[in-house]
Amino acid sequence: MTQPQDIASSDDGAMLARRLRKARELLNVSQQFVAEQTGIPRSAISDVERGSRRVDSLELKRLAAVYRMPVEYFLGHGEDKIGSGDDPTVRALARAATEMSAAEKEEVLRFALFLQNYERSPGGTT
């Protein structure tokens, strides 16, 4: 019988654990909240974030949905920009979003995407 491997010892496992923890912390939600939303035990979420437990594809899909991030981000496809520089505005937005309804969150996202596209357009501010 083989010993369980600490997945944090692999670069991919460590990155996955770090990105999952960072996404949860950015939203300012507890592991218990995530457990209730996903059906994954809180102890398992803790183990995944520490890199001592593997996450299966269905669990990762549920976690990504709660964190409102694409699964690909957690797998390393994309830059690790989430919360980079500890921007206080981004952190405040994430905290505020935890108190919003799903419809309100969608409206804020639509507005953010509008602003992002407006600033890049020829008549935009940048």
C-alpha cells in the first residue's frame, strides 16, 4: 500500500491550493460557508487549501462556481492576478458582494464589463 502523497509538494498542487485559498479569502467567506454551498466537508476544504488532499473535477467545478471563477484559472491557465497587490478597492468590492443577491452581483458584473469595454474603445478614457 502506498503512502498518501502531499500534493502541495508538486508545483501544480501547490498552485491549486494557493489559488483556491486566495479566491475564498478575497470573497471574505469562511470554509464553513464554502462547505455549505458546495456540499464538500469543511475539513476537506481545509485539507485542499493546505495541499494535503486532492480535489476531484466535480469538486473543483463546485468550488469555482462558488468563487465565480473559471475552472481554468485554478488549473493554472491564466495569470494569478486575483487580488494582486491587495488593492483595497477590489477587496472592498469582494466584501460588498458577499451581502448582495445573485441579481445584484450580476448587475455589478455587467457594469464592470461595460466600463472595461468602454475604457478600451476609441471614445473611452484610456
